[in-house]
Amino acid sequence: MSIRTTIVVLLAAVSLGGFLSLPAHAGEETIDQMIAKADAAPAGERPALYIRIARQQAEAADKLYQSGDANGGKAALNNVVTYAGKASDAAASSGKKLKDTEIALRKMAEKFRDVKHNLAFEDQAPVQQAIDQLEKMRTDLLAVMFGKKGRK
């Protein structure tokens, strides 16, 4: 390979590398935008939108707990429970995305069981409360999904 070809390839790689290194989140919505979108969405679309918010907050809570910020983790965890509850209520009332919402709630509860095991004892109680609330939401959704529907 000649020096000229090598230089052209390197320049192309650097140019492409700069283009590809744009932040992945540049086109993503902020939490406030996602909340506004979910609140304004038709009833059948709300469960998925609220779950998306809850998942994002779950990731934030996990990162905050990992970095040692228990207060920030607890605040994000409260948001998880809030938006998971909204997703659960929206799914139950609309009859849409019941299974998807239940699965997402189960995965979040599992995630926080793992998070809880890595926390100091005094920081575990709020996480356990959130797990219990997520499990109650799951149970309620399962009751809607498999409850008595006109059986005699």
C-alpha cells in the first residue's frame, strides 16, 4: 500500500469515526418529553410508553446505587414505581399490552432483587418495598389476564 493510499484510508477512517462517535442519545427524548407523550397518548399506547419511562428510570436507579448514591437511587426507584404503576393501570383499563407490561414488571423486580443484594443493609428496605409493589402490580395484571371472564 502506498503512503498516499494509507493517508487517504486514515483520513477516511478518522472522518467516519468522528461521524460515528456522535452521541447515541442525541435524537432521544428527555424524560419530560416522554412523560408528556405518554400522558397525551391514546389509552392503548400508554402502557408501552410508561414502561419505557420506568425502564429508563430503573437503569438510572441501578447506576446511582452502583455509584454509591443511595438517595438518588431511591428517588429514581420511586419514579420506577410511579411509572410502572401508570403502565399497569393503563394496561388493565385498556386491555392492551397486558402481557408485555407484566413481563416488564417481572424483569424490573428481578433487576432490583440483584441491586438489593449489593447494597448496605440500611439501603435495602426501599428497594424491597419497590420490589413488593412491582410484584403486586404483576399479580393484579395476571388477575386481569387470567381472571374469571364469564365462567360459571
